[in-house]
Amino acid sequence: MLTRRSPWLTEDLDPIRDLARTFFAKEVAPHQERFAAQQHVDRELWHKAGEVGLLCPSIPETYGGGGGTFAHEAVIYQEQARAGDSSFGIGVHSGIVAHYLLGYGTEEQKRRWLPRLASGELVGAIAMTEPGAGSDLQGITTRAVRDGEEYVLTGAKTFITNGSQAGLVIVVAKTDPAAGARGVSLLVVETDGAEGFRRGRVLHKVGLHGQDTAELFFDDVRVPAANLLGGQEGQGFVQLMQQLPQERLIIAVSSIAALERAVEVTVDYVKQRKAFGRELLGFQNTRFVLAECATEAAVTRSFVDDCVQRHLTGELDAATAAMAKWWSTDRLCRVVDECVQLFGGYGYMTEYPIARAWTDARVQRIYGGTNEIMKELIARSL
Ligand SMILES: Cc1cc2nc3c(=O)[nH]c(=O)nc-3n(C[C@H](O)[C@H](O)[C@H](O)COP(=O)(O)OP(=O)(O)OC[C@H]3O[C@@H](n4cnc5c(N)ncnc54)[C@H](O)[C@@H]3O)c2cc1C
């Protein structure tokens, strides 16, 4: 109703969009309350998604992926947001972890890990944040010390999406603490049987209740030197800087879809709910608030669509991706808050999708780099 068809949403994407829509309606939406109660999706869901081709859609077929582009990823994340799901950590798994492996992995590493991520045999996570360092990644203390043909990995990570289910974790560690950004490397840890690796609590969050967010501990974990991403030490910071724009665009794509959905469910609600003998939509305040929300949705949609198109042609720069991230998440929070208000008390009841949308939205301004850090990045480009 609110949306025109995005220019990047070409007809060849219709089958994957329909597939994703059906998958989220059938395999995810009916189980949302259970996922929220157990704080993670069923492990089996990863296998199911892998079987139908919803994992790693933009990884080449040679490595078990779908052979598509970022547009295939974006379609799936939009459908997820439209289904109101915030449990299934596929954005991190397919859109982020798989792309680190594809972008920097040696041929052997790509063949070893990507097919297993695409099938759902492995769940992927990326562990940057530590209890003492989030925005300031150079402040991490996790250490990887070379010992013969292995690294000895020591440190603690927190807030890690897919943390309790991950079988493959890309760990950001210092291989040379004296070298600043050039002393950071990415080590791939296969958690199965890794001695000294321990998962901590699945953390209780304000929203995203079904999403598995955990602490991870590495106590002298011996990781084969062959698991150093790209095979060369000191590349971690550059790899992170190159991949973060896609992570931020994924957040923007999900945020605009969630924003549009919030407006849609609110329009439906105010047409049904009556007060003072008329429907809520009859009040000028309701009409003006929704007119503003619809405008915010349209403006944000145009910008995010433009960013997706630029990303597809390799022209999305880091500052523009940062703009898309802060803008779309900021608008999402503002609009969802207005929508909750129009629902009255029902907007505060968790059984109403708008209430869940409200609690799920808040973190979008925090993770993937906080919105303040986004503004720093943009300011540096001016
Ligand atoms: C649900 C969830 C899932 C997450 N998933 C992952 C994951 O999968 N992997 C992972 O590695 N991390 C993950 N994170 C961590 C997330 O990326 C960090 O929380 C985020 O980067 C902020 O770091 P911090 O929490 O340490 O906050 P801090 O860095 O301590 O920031 C606190 C405040 O200070 C502000 N601030 C900091 N530096 C500046 C500055 N230079 N200028 C202005 N303001 C500044 C920040 O904007 C913020 O408002 C997740 C977090 C959450 C909540």
C-alpha cells in the first residue's frame, strides 16, 4: 500500500521473495513465542533454511551458495522484517560471516566452510565486541599468540549474535598488541570440540527475545594457524572496515521494511478502533501523525533503495552506508514510537506486533556500530 516496487527488486527476484515469504509464514511466525521463551530459534530451522536455499544466497554456487547478488540477501531480510521476525540470525550468518570468508578466505578456507554455512550444518557468528570494548575496537584485549602451527587464543566476547548455536565464530583478536590497528587479525574458530572454548549466558534483552545473543569465552583455545582468515596476520582491521558497510546496509534494509510494516499495521488498527463514536483515523491528529510516518517511510525507502543499487554496482562508500544505517534506524524508532501511541494501551501489550516492533527497534541504533559512531564516520568524510 505504501510502497512502490524498489528499482533493484527485479522480476527475477520474485521466486526468492515468494520462497522467503512462505518460509517465514510457515516455519518462523507460528513459533515466535516459543523462540522468544527459549531465547533462540530451533537448531533445525537452520537446516530447513539451508535445504530450501535461503542461506548464503549471494555466495557463488561453487561454494554451495545460491549464486545470487546482494539483492537476493536484501529480499530475504525484507521478508523477515515484514513477517515481524527478529529471531533468526541470518543477517549475521549469510550477509556478514559468509562474506568475510568469501572476501578474504583462501581457496581452501572457502571450500572448507562456505558449503557448510550454506547448508545450515554450521551456524556462523562474528565476535568483535568485548565487555570492555565495543565502539573502540582497537581497545580489544583478546590475544592470539602463534605457537608453531597453532594460535593460542585467549579472551572474552559479549553480545554475540548466534553465540549459543554458532559452530563457526570469526574472532577479532590481537596478534601484535604493539602494532595498533595493524596488529588485529581475524581467526576462524570451529567451536565443535575446541578445548577451552565456553559459551556463557544467553543474555536477557529488552527486545529481540528470540535472538540468540551470548557471551563467549576463549581460555587458551588452540586454533590451527590455517584458520587465520586470509592467511596473513594484521589484516583484520582492514577486513572489518571493508565489510562493515554491507553489515550497515543490511540493518538499513531491515529497518525500512520494519518501519513500513509498523505504518501498515497501525493504519489497519486506526480504521477499526473507535473512540468518541468514530474511528481513530477520523481524528485529525491520527491522520497527521500517520501522514508524517508515511512520508518518513517513503523518504527512507528511496534512500535505502538507492544505497542497495549503489552496493550492487560496487559504488556504496562507507560514509553513505553509515548514513543509511543511522537514518533508517533513527526513523524506525521515531515512527514505531508514534505508532505505539496510536494503539493506546494495546500498543504496550506484547501480544500486539507493534509492541514487539517497538522493543525490537531500539537496538538498531546501537549495534552494527552505534549511530554516534556512524556520524563520526560521516563527519570524517566531509
Ligand atoms: C542485541 C545485540 C547484538 C549484537 N551482536 C553483536 C555481534 O554479533 N558481534 C559483535 O561483535 N557485537 C555485537 N553487538 C555489540 C554491538 O556492536 C556493540 O554493543 C556496539 O558496537 C556498541 O559498543 P558498546 O556496547 O561497547 O558501547 P560503547 O562503545 O561503550 O558506547 C557507549 C556509548 O558511547 C558512545 N560513544 C562511544 N564512542 C564514541 C565516540 N567516539 N563519539 C561519540 N560517542 C561515542 C556510543 O555511541 C554509545 O552511545 C551486539 C549488541 C547487541 C545489543
